[in-house]
Amino acid sequence: MADAAIIVEGAHKTYGGKKAKDMKKALDGLDLRVVRGTVHGVLGPNGAGKTTLVRILSTLLRPDSGRVEVAGYDVLTEARAVRFRIGLLGQHAALDEELGGRQNLELFGRLHHLGARQARVRADELLERFDLGDTGRKPVRAYSGGMRRRLDLAASLVTDPEILFLDEPTTGLDPRGRAEVWSAVRSLVGGGTTVLLTTQYLEEADQLAGRISVVDRGRVIADGSPDELKSRTGGDRIDVVLRDAGQLGAAVALLPVPEAGVSVDVDRRLLSAPVTDRMTALSRVVRALEEAGIDAEDVALRRPTLDEVFLHLTGAEEEAA
Amino acid sequence: MSAYVLTDSWTMTRRELAHWARQPVQVVVSLVFPVMLLLMFGYLIGGGRAVAGPYVDYLVPGMLALTMAFGLEGTMLAVTQDLNKGVIDRFRSMPMADGAVLVGRSAADMLQSAIGLVVLIGVGLALGWRPQGGGGGFLGAVGLLLLFRFAMLWVGIQLALVAGRPEMVQAVQILVWPVGFLSNALATPAAMPGWLGTVVQWNPMSQTATAVRDLLGGPGGESGHVWAAVAWPLALLVVFFPFAVRRFRGLGR
């Protein structure tokens, strides 16, 4: 298939441990196909196998079995060809902390076999582009989290890779740092680069990715566009917090959805239900509560959380099994 | 093997040199430390036990060998630090030559050790050490010392690859002291209890020290040790070099 930048078929990876109980199955028959020139999100909780997948794709880790091709090259037998075509932004900054930003970029440029002058020009371009121009001689270890991430991203773009891996690029960043990284990633899209992005946050996948694969226990359990996935979960939800937990039962009957779809949290005096038409649902719920004389502390519309998408998908999978 | 082994290794060596430029204090401390030991043993502790001749002529070659042995911990620390940082992942995901990370490391460490030798020899001369044996002997002695350091370097790399954790570096940093002192660097085996003297004579470092003393015509030198001072480091290299390279390549398993 000419249009696939990444092909993974039946990838397995089990981490060591001499006894069976110490073994950890990280990938359990994972399949994935990423279309060239797209941003593909891999969404899943901690321990789902996301980082293992990225490490295998970037030739840092060997799969136990399965077929893994990146840019048309096999990661096991043609690792070098793969390395010429990829950029990697791992979970931890892959930078030389003692050196400055420019020194880092020049170092990586030289190791990509750019000439001295070329490496210097490229470093300047990238510093400019990621707004790191005036960091001077400061070593990377003195950078803020957001700056470090931007430099890390710049380092993975030294040779304009065909395929870029971003492993949880915003984990541990404050909202400002996150916004910085998001806008940097967006600026890449459209340049023809294929991006594979892992994340724990639905919002992030939603913001950046055109297509999402949901991963759990080393396998892809669903994929589709962000909207497709959300609508499979039942779309938006309405949360109602009551003043009096005693009225929860009465309130459930008033909500414009089947009772089976409503979740009740007695401790937080909270009702939560999926809705289809946001504004209609909101006004109907508020009116119904008022008419019944039930006091609400808070009524809010929101998107499903990853937990909900996830519970929904894993739940559906267990039913099917 | 890639065509870029040399350029990539040189790039990695320059990375280490850039670290030096960033941390001049660390570099100076690592050069001053052996000098401090030399002064301490020369003036405070050393008594020249059972040494026939000036103690300084015995001590300086011993300190040179000891400094080469202690280089092991510096190498291990640097490799461990690299492995525990994300930057190694970037190196390994780039199309650079396989061995360049390790070759760059050894080139920089050898350079530092060579500078260390120059400093220590200078201080030794200032203390009144007078090596004999001419230019050939002198060059031979320096060669043996650097060969020994090169073997220690690969032992250090292998230890870092196997142990891989900063706590283990600390353990090794403590252990090099008794192992280093269990040699004839500071005192003659003749002045030790019999069994201890035997252990000490078998220490590869003692072979290097004895051969260096022999080549420089100092007390404690015995002829016939040069072959052992060549053979021991080579034997260590034959074992540890391939292990370390294999281990580094296999990091992704």
C-alpha cells in the first residue's frame, strides 16, 4: 500500500522477567495503519502500550513478533533506512542537558551528517521557528518545561523527517507549555509530514489528530475520527449536582434519557447522562427540575472524558467477547 | 559498519569537549584530585615502607598507575549518566554509526587521562622525582599507563551498561579504593603480611606500576614485568570490549 506511512500487523512485545509472573505483555497483537501525511492519535491509559509502540516504531526496541514497517522499511532488517526518515519526541527530553540549545541542534545536525555550515544554518532556522532565538548560552537544564519541549521538538525536526513520533508530548507541562507545543505541532501539519501522536488526553487527540486509535492492554480496540469515537460513546453529557442527595431518585426520572443511561454518584450528589442535542437538553432539564421543585447546585454540559470513552469501548468489547 | 564511524565518533568526542568547556571546575577538580593524593601520601601518610631509595621515586609511578585505575569510575559515571538520560534515545534513533557513542566516550576519557598524566608527572618532578631510563623508557612507561587506562575504560563502560544505575556507580566509587590500594602503588608487598603481598602482586595494576618503575629506573622496579603490564590490559580488553559493544547494540532487546 503506497499511501501507508506506518504499517503494524500483529505486533507482540513482552518485557523480560525470568519467571512467568514477572513478564509483562506490552503489545498483544497490535495492528495499526497510518496514512501518509496525516496526524494519527494513539489514545490510551498508562500502561496500554503506547510508549512501547513508539519505541518499536523508532527502532529503539525490537518487537518479539509481527510485521512493523515505517516509511516502507522494516524496523528490524532496515533500521538504518528507517532512522534516516524519522524524528522522535519521546516522553523524556532527549537532549544533552549540559549543552545549550544551539549546541544541541548543531550536534544532532552533525550526527545526521549535515556539514558544519549546514548544521549551523539549520540550527538557527529551528531556533527562530520555535521562538528559542534568544536563549543564549544557557544550558538546557536551566530551561522551563515548555522551552525544553520546544527544543526537543526542534531537535526531532533537524532533517525534516518524513514521519514524526510524538510520545505524550504535553504530559507534565502546564497549560501554557501545552498550548505552545500544540501550536508547534499544528504548524507542522500541511507540510506533508506524517505524525503519530500518543496521548492520554482525549482533548489533545481531538485538537491535533484527524484519526484516533484507542489502545488498551497492547491492542487497538477502536479507531476512527474523533467525532466518530465520541458519538459512539453517546456524545456530550449533562451533569447535574443536587443540594439534597435524597432527591436523586426523583431527579433521575425527570431526565430526558432512558434511566439505564444515567450514572449516579451519591457521595457527590451527581447525576450524569448522555445527551444528543445540547441546548435542548439543557433547557429541558433545568425546566423539569424547577417544576418538580428539586434544587440543583450545578448543571453543566460537557464532552465525554477519556475515562468514559474508554470504559464505554472496553465495556462494549467485553460484551462482544 | 557505516562509512561515518570516524566523523560520528569525532562529533561525539567534540560533544565531550564541549562538556568540559561548560564545566571547567569539574575538569580542574578531576585533575587536582590525584595531585592531592600524591601530596597526601608523599608528605602526610607515606613512610616509604621498606623502599630502597627515595620514597618519591617509588610513589610517583604508583600514583600514575593508581590514577589510571581510578579513571574507571569517571567513565562509568559518565556512561551511566548518558544511559539514564533521554538523549541516548535520540542518538539511537538517528542514523549515526553504531559505535560512535562509545568511541567518542573513550577518546575524550583517554584525552583527559593523558592530560592528567602530564599534570601528575609535572607535580612529581616538582617534588623531586627524577625518572631515569631515557626517552625510550619514558615513552614506554606512558604507553603502558595509557594502555592500562584504556582497559579500565572498557571495564567502566561494561559496568555502566550492566549496572546502569547511579546507586551502582556509588558502590563502584567506594570499591575502587580498596581495590586500588590492594596494589603496590603506595607500599611494597614486602612490607605486607605474606598472603596480602601475594594478592597485591597479582593485581594487574601492580604489574603496570612495577613495569613503569622498571622502565623509569626507580626503586621497586623489577625487570620482566613489562610483558605482564601489556598482557593484563590486553586480556581485560579482549573480554570487556566485545561485551560492552554487544551490550550497547542490544539495548533495544
